[in-house]
Amino acid sequence: MSLSLLGINVAVFLMAAILITILARLAPALGLVDHPDAVRKSHSHPTPTVGGLAIALALLITLAYYYMTSGGIGWLWLCVTCLVLMGLVDDRFELPYRVRFMGHLVVGFLMAALQGIVLVDLGDLLGTGPILLGVMAIPLTMFAVASAVNAMNLIDGLDGLASGVAVIPLAMMLGLALQHGLQAQVVLVTSLLAGVMAFMLFNHPLLRGSRRRCFLGDTGSNVLGFLVVCLMIDLSQRGVMYPIVALYLLGIPLMDTAAVIVRRRVMGLSPTDPGRDHIHHLLQRAGLNQTCAVLAIHCITLLFAALGLGMMLVGVAEPLIFAIYVVCLVSFLFFTRHPGRTSAIINRLVKALRLDILLVGEVAKVNFYPLKE
């Protein structure tokens, strides 16, 4: 590399911060502004949705030379560019869910076909040896990419939530990449972390100023979700981590998405309609303010990711790690099956732990389910 790793990261950080500042001023003219609707959106003022665009542009510009000269993982940038374009159209015109999902599947195919990052081996989940996917490898890779991207998009409901949820698995995968000397992956992860950190100055409730606000947008959640799942598949197929550990690293977004789909299907509702039954909504309806809800989900994400990675590092068998994940998933589905009751239980638990200072009110009585706009 002609630039040091630190130099690349500083360049990404500064460029992302500068681009956010510039694009935020241009956002109204570009139509990249999220307007409050007093129904399912928590913000009260029109807010630019250019954070993800700035992160993606900073990565594409700063790392272009590195990947052109090193060979690295340059084909990924075609996938990122496709996601950026699709995200911009979605932020501007709100694409139908099926169109977005098909686009994510196509990007997953491009990643597998061009970059060669394919989910071939699920690991020894049942104790009978590695589960090889064979001809189903590329289709399941496409589904994994689309699922992760959509899960990241759906968790992006409060300031700082999606970015913080992405930072946790990225930081843990950085440690694994460093341990195994994977230079291209280290450059990608650290650069992505630098871009996300710059964005958090404009979005995270503990870091941003009162007048310095910007949203990630569908562009950002698309790019973050894609790069996170791409790295997970890449590292797992290199033998750096068990494939099942990926489900721990991205545990909360995936579990929350699964819970919403199952719950709405049982009630005969569409999983794709907007609603207020995601985990962050449940915490808010329990009486937590936005900052406390965000930090609570970050803490749970960190603990769950540490559990999965920790079990792998101490040598716990893959079938047991898989069994524990299934138990956690089923427990989460059961606990959140009735959103109103879940919020009430959380409220009582917070009070029982004498953490009333975290509450800003009692349990709110609301319609949690899909809302027609």
C-alpha cells in the first residue's frame, strides 16, 4: 500500500464527515430528506438521509486505488455501487418491497459470481460433519445477503441504532482478520468503521450536537448490511470463524426480523407493511427514551455477539453453539409474541431493578401492527 492503514482510515473518516456536511445542505434539492409523519416516525423535523451515501462515497473514493493495485476484493465495489444507486432511488421514491428484495438477491448473485464469496459450508451444525450446500450454495448465498441487508434496514429505526449494531460485529471480525493476517479484510473493516464513526458524529444521540443531525438512509443500511454479511461469509468460509457464529454477530437484527415476520403471518398481516412492532418500538412503548432504547439494544447485541464468538474461541462444539442459538431464537419469538405484553414486562423489569431513571413514562397503549399510510 502506498498509504498506511492509519492514513487510509483518517482519509475515510474526514471524507465521510465532509461529504455528510456538504450533502446535508444539498439534500432538500436532491429530495433526500425524511419528513416526519406523526404516525411511525420518531423525529419531529425534516432530516437529510445522506449519511449512508457519504460513507459509501468515502469508501469508494479512498479505497479505489488500494483495490486497483492489490487485486483485493475490488469486485465488491460494483455490488456497493448497485446498492448505493438502489438506495438513492428508494430514499427518493420509496421502492416497493419486492423490487428491493429482488435487487438485494441480484447483488448477492454478483458477489458470489464475480467475487467468489459463496456460502458453501454451513459447518458441523448437527455433529455429523460439515453441511455442504453443493448446487444450493449460490441461491442460499443470495438469500443470506438479502436477509442481512433487509434486517439492517428494518433495525434502522432510531438515531444511532443501525450504525451501532453494525460496529459490534465489524469490530469482532476485525480482531479475527488481524489474528489471521488477512490484509484486504483488515483494510475494508477498519475503513468501514472509520466511515461509520464519522457518521455517528451526526447521528448517535450521545455524540451529535442538537443542530448536527443526519440519517443513514436506505443507502446506508443497504451498504452496511451487505458489507457485514459479505465479511461474515468470507471469514466463515476461510475457516476463520464458524458459520453459526455469524448468526450471533448479527443476532438482534435477524431475530427481530424473524419475530416480526412470524408474528404478522400468524395474525394474517403482511410482513412488509410499515409497523411499530420492532424491538426498538417495544422498548420505547415500555417507557424508555430513545437513547436508552438504543443503548439497551447495543448492549444486548454486544453480549450476544460475545457469547457466540467466545464459545468458538474456547472450543465449544458447533452443534452446541447451534443448539443454544435455536433456544435463544425460540425464546425471543415467544417473549415478543404479544408486543403490548412484552412492553409491560420490560417496564416492570426495569422498575424491579430500580432503574426507573431510564423510564420517561408508563407503558403506552398503541397499535403496534402494520400501518397503512
